Amino acid sequence: MKRTWLLFSQAVTVLVAAYFVVATLQPQWINKGSATRSLSVIEAPANQRPFGAPVAGSLASAAKLASAAVVSLNTSKAAAKNPNMNDPWFKFFFGDQNPGEPQAGLGSGVIVSANGYILTNNHVVEGADEIEVILNDTRKAKAKVIGTDPDTDLAILKIDLDKLPVIVLGNSDTLQVGDQVLAIGNPFGVGQTVTSGIVSALGRNHLGINTFENFIQTDAAINPGNSGGALVDVNGSLMGINTAIYSRSGGSMGIGFAIPVSTAKQVLDGIVTDGQITRGWIGVEPQDLNAELAETFKIKPQAVQAGGVIIIGVLQNGPAAQAGIKPGDVVTAVSGKPVSNVSQLLTAVAALKPGKPAPLTVLRGDGPVEIAVTPGKRERPKVQR
């Protein structure tokens, strides 16, 4: 019995020793079956997502499609010279003064046609002596300013290059608060950058940025250098031109503004086709409708709740006066497009073609009245010098 127990103990000792050696030197022999199963969990099948293919919910396709047509702009402006530099007495007392270093600026732009037209902001290129355009494919070209529109802070440039990528122009009128958007540009000159966010608000105005304000507000990060870049939807279609940010520090705080592409189209067509922007004008003094004005002009409370713009003054012999518009009328729509504040009314009237009658829906007395007004041409205000 003792001999049998001794043999058993020796056999167990040998087996344990053998298991220890194998586990240390060749662990895959022991874990062969379980290793195969764990690998199938850790590594996805090779054909599940090909290299470069977007994952579900990714905006990579939209970014890739639109980014090719977004360019970087480098502007330069010669240093201002003292107007007395050529006066001999000035030179006698102050000598020849160095005019200083030329000024440089950064911005972005969007190629909107195959023949080289580029949309950007007026404030990006204003006063520039030279504008260099850098494409996403690293090509460079000098740009010519075709026209500018300070009232909307837009400018049209042109470059002469072949095989240009062109962005698809979307319909900004279909945007809704909450829609996903991408902002593409060259912030701080670091290179083309894509940021994402949503449409935070529509129709922003009274910001004191432009004459005609109808901004798209977004929380997609927009920083200095993004001005003139593209705001695109999930399909990569252009929805707006990034223009300004609200910031206390100079960087993005999640409040950025873009000019709707509907406005940009009007400016583009006007400058390229006619060489200038022609806007409508009807000769009225409008104000946002409120309870105080409604009481003064004896307007029913229902009209105040419905919204609109009240006319408190009409220019004698102006287009509106000739059509029969009177003080106290409440304009609710222009050419079928609703207006609820002064900014919207000005924008809608400016979009009218001078000399072509357009219907205005007006609340007067007991109900709405449609009045055909033939707008005149809006003159640009003279620059004070």
C-alpha cells in the first residue's frame, strides 16, 4: 500500500511539473481553442469597414465633398504713407520716415463655379492690394476682385486655374433649428479645418454687422480666419458663408454667424451678370409692431398677435405712396414671403426687382389686403469723408 501511494505521488508531481513547463514556454497549446474565439471578438472582420469608409453617422463624406472647394486666402496691404511725405518742409523737420511693414490678413473662400468665381467676405479682402488663393490640393493663384457688397459683407473673387472643384449650392430656406452643419475654413492660419455643430437659430438680426442681416446662427466652432469659409449641410451642400463670431476672448464661444446662401446667390448673380447689386426700394418708414403702436394707430389686438411690420411713414410720391400704402398699414408678407420684423421687410423689399410690380399683403381695417407695389431702385448711402 505504501509503495502504491509513493508511485501515485511521484506521477502527480511529474504531471504538475510538465504542466508548469508547457504553460510557461508554450501557453498557446493550452489556450488554443479560447484564443481563436477571443480574436474574433477583438478584431472586426476585414470586410466590415474598408479602409477610408465612413462609419455610420459620420460626416466624413460631406466634409470630403465640400472641403475640396474651400480655399484659404492670404491678403496683403501696403503700409499707409504719411500724406506729407512729399512736402520738402516736412522732410526738413522730420526726415524720411519709414512707412512701416505691410499688413497681412487671413481668411477663407468658397469656389462656386468652374470658371473660377469665389465667394468670400468683404471684410476679408477690403483694401487688399494683393490676394493669394491656396486650394486644398496645394495649388496657388492670384485673385482678382470682381465686385463687393458691403451691405451684406460679401465679395466675389476670380482665379484662372483649370479643373477647379466646385461646391454645390444648397437651399438655405429649408434649414431648421437643430439641423447638423459643418464649418470649413482656415482658422488662425493653421490649415483647413472642419468643425461640426447644429443650426442654433435662424434669421438673426439687429447685430450691427451688416445693413441687411438675416444670419444663420451655429455652434460649429468659427474662429478668426474662418471668415468667408463654408457652412455646409450633411450632404456637403453650401448653406452659408461664415462671417462673424460672438466672443469676449477672440476665440469661439459657440456662437457663430453665417450669411445664408440665398443672399449670397443674389449678390453673386448681380455682380457677375450686371457688375453691381441692384436692390428694391419702396419709400416707407417701418417699425416692429408692438402694443403701444397698435393702440396709437387703433390696430386690433389680433393683428399684434399675428405679427408684422407697421408703416408709420410713407414718402410722398414714392413707390409705396403711389400704390396706396398708408401709415398704420401692417405689412405681413412681401411676394408671398412672411415678414415679422423690420429686418425681414428690408431684406424682402431689397430682393425685389426695380420696376417690376410685387404684391404686398397688408392688414388694414377688418382684414388683409393685397397691394401691388412697383419698387424703385435703392441708392447706396454716400460715404462720409
